[in-house]
Amino acid sequence: MKISTTMMVGAALVALAGCNKKTAENNAAAQVEANAENSAENVTAVANNEASNIMNTAENKASAVKNAGENEASAIKNAGENKAAAMSNSSSKAAENKSK
């Protein structure tokens, strides 16, 4: 009985040891999987960076358009104010000349 129990335990250990060994195929499969995961992560990172760059470029262009519009509006407003001031000054001088 002792011998058969010892032999069964030994056989079980040998079987377990055989299951835990990694074969070349298992190592290659694990490496392929790891490479695929790394490639996927790299593609995701590149895509995220490109998306960020596109968004930043779009925001910069939008800001440039907005600033150009604001500058043009300010120029029109200033021109109008200057023209109005000139007209006002002109009419004031005309009124002064009439009163003299």
C-alpha cells in the first residue's frame, strides 16, 4: 500500500511537471500575443496623438479666424467713429464760421 501510494504521488508529480513546462509553441504563441498587444497599444497611441494634433490645429485655426474677424470689426468701428468725429468737427467749425 505504501509503495502504490508513493508511486501514485510520484506519477501525479510527473504529470504536473509535464503540464507546467512551456513548449516552444506556447512561448511563440505568447510572444505573438504580446507583440499584437504592443502593436495595438502603439496604434492607439498614435491615433490619439494625431487626433489631439488635429483638434489643436482646428482650435488654432478657429482662433485665428475669430481674431481676424474681431480685428476687422474693430477697424470698421474705428473708421466709423473717426468719420463721425470728422463730420462732427466739420459741422462745429461751420457753425463757428457762421456765427462770426
